[in-house]
Amino acid sequence: MSYVPAPYPSDGAIRWYEQVVDRMSQGKAMVFAVTENQVFRGIMSINDINCELGRASLDYWVAAPFHGQGIATSAVGFAKEYARVELRLKTLLSHCLLANVGSVRVLRRNGFVERDQTVITGGKFEGQMLGRFFCHLALSAPKAKV
């Protein structure tokens, strides 16, 4: 699920980068560029890192021309391994619109299980169903193959 504003503001990238740097410097996030053959394809973020509870949220975005190519599936697999090994987390949470069957598939292929559903009550996705997913890293399926 993307929170990219529409229409996209002229300073959107700068504002996003400033927020990312701030969250990373506080140890609250790790953000990675998703690339293939050294070409930018999207973003993978481990957000709301809570080492005490051993959990964080996983968010990602892959540019539309690259959907359906396994890029997100592979990137989520790498992010899970990073969260487990480097951050020593036990659980990752994520969410997406249930109508976004591609994102649901990416999460399920990486061992995420649907926790619950809710109807969005406001904003540009009002009335749509949101699925909330979790993945126990120690119990999850092997990381996605590249």
C-alpha cells in the first residue's frame, strides 16, 4: 500500500528523504533501494523498529512497470533475512489493500499470514479492505530465491 500523495508535490522526494534520514538516525527505520541490474526499481523499508518487542513493520513499493517480475518477492525475502540476522527481530508486520492481489501474493510467498482485515474509514482508500499480516521470522519459510 502506498502513501505516495497524488498529485505528487514538487518537493516530495526531498521531504521523504529528510524523514527517512531522521528515522534512520534514530534507529527507527532501515530503508533500502530495490535494484535489479543496478537500475532502481523501488523501495523497501523496515519501519517502527522496536528491539525490545523484537518487531517492526515492513513496507515496500515497486514502480508499476516492474510489477509481476518477482522483484518485490525477492526484496521482501532479503528484508526478512536482514531483520532476522542484523536487527535480531522476531516478527515483521505488514499491511496492504486486499484488492492488491500482487502485494498479498508477495507477502504470502514470504511466509506472512493474514492476521485480520478492516475497512478503511477515510482518505483516498476509504471503503476498501485492508489486510494486516505478520511473519514470525524464526518460523518463516526460507527466504525467496533470486
